Amino acid sequence: MDNKNIIDITLSVKHIENLKSKILSDIARVFAVMAENGTENVEISCKLAEVIVNSYILAKKLGFNYDEVQENINNRLKLAILSEDGISDYNELSDWLKSRDGNGA
């Protein structure tokens, strides 16, 4: 293995570690804002969006393609809707999923 490959691997590992840190930091910030201000805060929505975006980027860096991740998300949403384990937002989630892709659960 030559020096260029070692540098590339090192940079990839560093980028993956940075993404993991960013995701954890954003999740921590969501909890902190909720503790301070409740759930009525635009920062929460922005941080949750950043977690999702950075999770997609992390998945790509780990060798998964975006379509595969999206398919897994769709499947998880559909399973959550079907399981209805005490959470009352499943009808709303089901309606959103159906309107989003036309073939919800």
C-alpha cells in the first residue's frame, strides 16, 4: 500500500468520525433545546434535518447508496405504521407516507 492510499484511508476515517461526532452533537443539541424551551423551536427542526442529512452522508461513506437507505427508511416507516405500539401519530404518519410516494402502508 502506497502513501497516497494510506492518506486516502486516513482522510476517509477522519471524515467518518467527524460525521459521527456531528450527528451526536446535533442530537444532544435537540435534547438541550427541548429541555430549555420545550418543543416550540425552529432550531429543533433544523437540527433534526441536519441529523438526517448527515446520516445519509455517513451511510454513503460506509458504502451504502442513497436509494438503499431511503428504501430502508420507507420500510421502517411502513413497519411502524403497522405495529401501532401505543403511539397515536401513526395515522398522520401513514397519511404523510401515502401522499409522499403514493403507495403508503
